[in-house]
Amino acid sequence: MVAQRRQPRPGQRQRLRLAVASGLAVVVWSLRWLWPLQWLPGWVVLLVGLWALLELAALLLVPRRWN
């Protein structure tokens, strides 16, 4: 017997991208007071937050569903 490769559930990768983007945005924003992260310009923090919002919008507006 050959083991069948399990397919990821629809939307699983989309939710994972949203979780990564949101987590990164929170980490960057909350650790701005640390010395190395103080060198990050504000537009970098804004871009990470924007990325998280775009992932959320994509998940809400165009969710991946079963075929």
C-alpha cells in the first residue's frame, strides 16, 4: 500500500499567513522600545501592519474553499 499524501484543508495556508503577519506586526510594534529595533523606521512598522491587514482582508473577502 502506498500512503496517500494528506492535502491541507482549504484556507489553512491563508490562515497561517495571516497568523504570521499579525504576529510579526505585534512583535515589531511591541518591541520597538528595544535598542536594535529603535533603528527601524516607522514606515517598516507600517508596512508590516499593512501586510497583516491585507492578509485579513483577503481571508475575509476571498476565502479559500473546497472545490
